[in-house]
Amino acid sequence: MRILLVGSGGREHALAWSLSASPVCDELIVAPGNAGIAEIARTAPVAAADLDGLVALAKTEPVDFVVVGPEQPLVLGLVDRLEAAGIPAFGPSLAAARLEGSKAFMKEFCARHAIPTARFRRFGAQELGAARDYIRSKGAPLVIKADGLAAGKGVVVAPTVDEAEATATASLKDAKFGAAGETIVIEDYLEGEEVSVFALCDGETALPFDAAQDHKRAFDDDRGPNTGGMGAYSPPPILSPTLERRIREEIIAPTLAGAKREGMPFKGFLFAGIMLTAEGPKLLEYNVRLGDPEAQTLLVRLKSDLLPALVAARDGVLRNFDLRWYETSALTVVMAAQGYPGESKTGGLIEGLEEAAAVEGVTLFHAGTRRGEDGRIVAAGGRVLNVTATAANLAEARDRAYRAVDRIRWAEGYCRRDIGWRALRPA
């Protein structure tokens, strides 16, 4: 098969790494890709949000199957466009992608289908006064979310009423998040530990795709602003078989059934952000693709061939499918450019990648990289590199990952030094 993979981040490099290893894959094309992806696949200079360009590329090549990695083209309806053009594609439809594309839609969907989640209210651009009144009536802490896509930066946990009001004002009045923040969701703060649970779905069947825990805050000790993710590990020790079964029975299964009843059967990766509260697991949010950097930790542990599984999901025949996993732990450290998640310093030279990749059990996945005029790797984004390590246990995987990090020479880069702390803290 000739495969087109859409995207350019660390998740897409991990997907490319996995798909290119499949004996079913004759050629892999990635649009637009990055410097690391270009080492294992052919890249095409078509942006992930350029739906016309991607459909044209898929026809011109021609390709047999398209895998859509990031959320933006899914929310824009790329899968619908490809399928209408007769090109088989993996990922949710435009309608089903609203589970990530609109926080308000997702919360209201949960209410309709009795899916456990935090209590909430939605407010539009003309309702700032009502939002402030609601905040004062509820008290703090509260969670304020931009309704639309905000690259993982549209969620604010406000510890005080003043900060909650300021966040609502910044979104509804000052347009901090642009169109994504014209509507906000204000929800109760949930106490507990967060896990990321994944399922590969074909519209009716949800095949478990294991779980992970990530680190959203920019700096050590969970300080600093929220990011798209600064590291992750898998499997998370806190997620017992009993808890995982509850999540799949009480959250994943009714979501799939509800989506089908509403005429938008969900096909693709369903990513449930779950808070493990004293009252049981509750849904924080849905994403409609693999997480980043969770995907990196999951895909290096996947023993099965990924490509046939994605084709089976698109074709609606997962019922008798199974996936096998290595009995190892994996941990990913994200290396980001100084300034991220704000304005990032790009163009810095990155050296030592070969030495880092030589550490036992380590795989490097590129995110925001490109080759400079001299052919050397330079930073070209906020999150730039993912250092992923596997080992027999999580502590060893962490040690391998940081040994590799310490071999990378990049003056403008930074990373958290405490990835995995929740699982590895003393009892």
C-alpha cells in the first residue's frame, strides 16, 4: 500500500516510524513532515490544514490510504473530503471530531449520555457579565476552557476568583485565544490524578490502545503555564485493571453508543483525558487523535502491526481484532525551545542527536525541526524533540531518557527534569 500521513509533529514522527515498519506499507509519504520524518519517509510540502492541497496530493500520487495525525485537519473535515473523493482515510468525520473541536459540544454530549464529567456552564462572547456572576457564585478553584482548538494552551486552572474572572475576560473580551475563545466553558475543578486512556474505534467497537500519563505544566514540580505536553510515560501504575474497566464501561462505551445514535459514528483514535477522583473516574475532555507526547510512549510499546489495525478501524471490522503490547515501560521527555509555550526561540543549532540515539532503548522523534542551509538540524517550533526510552521498568526508562537528553547540545532548548515523578515518587 502507498500511504499518506498528514502532520509534522512528534506524534506524526512516531506514527511514521510505526507505519514505515509495516510489511504492508510499500511507500510512506508525509505532508508536510519534518527533518526527522524525512529520514524515513518521503515528505511533501503541503500544510496539514490545506485540505484542497491534501486531497489533490492524495489523488496525484495516488495513495491507497490516508492517516490523519493532528486535530486541526480532522476538525476541519479532511476525512470527509478524502472519502468523498474516493480515497480511504483513517480518522473521525467532521461531525464526530466536534468531540474535540468544541468543548461545549463535548460537555453537552456527556450530559445527554450520562457520561461522568465535571459540572459546567458555557458562556458566549456577549455573556461576560453572566460568566463573572457565575464565577463569583461558584468560588474557586475553577477550570476555564476555550471552546475551540487552542494547541493545548486554552485551558486555565484558576486558583482564585480574581484569576478566573481575568481568564474569562481575556478570552471573551480581549480575544486571547481568537475565535477558539469566543465561547468558554467554566467547569468545577476536579481533585485527583489525571490519566490518558486511548481506544481505537470503528464506529461500534472500541479496541483498547493502552494508557499513559503526561505532564502539562512547562516546568518542574508542575509549575508554569499549561502546554501541549512536556513528557509522558506508559503504562501508568496508578491505572489498575479495575479502574481501566470502569473507564471503558462508563465513559468510552457510552460515548461510542451515543455517537452512533446521534448519526456520527466515531472512527479513529478516541483519547479520553480522565481524572481519577474519590467518586470514581470522570471525563475531563476528549481528543479525537493520539496524544502528543503520549503517542510516542505508546507506539514504541506496540508489538502489533499498526497499519492493518487502522485499516480495520476505517472498514468497521475491529470486532475480532486484537493488539499485542511489549511488557516494557516507556517514557518520553519533550525538549522545547526557550519561551515555549509563548513565543519560542527558533533557528538554534541542535547537535549530539546521533550520540543521544545510541543510548540503549532510546528512540528520537522530531517535532519542530528543519534542516538549515548547511544541512544541519535546527529548531523550528515550540516543542522540538521527543526523547523516548523503553526499559524493563519505568525508573530505568527514565534514566535512559535523561542520559540521552544530556548528550544533546542545544543552547536555546530546555526540558523538565522530573518526568515520571508521580509514578516514581517514594511510597
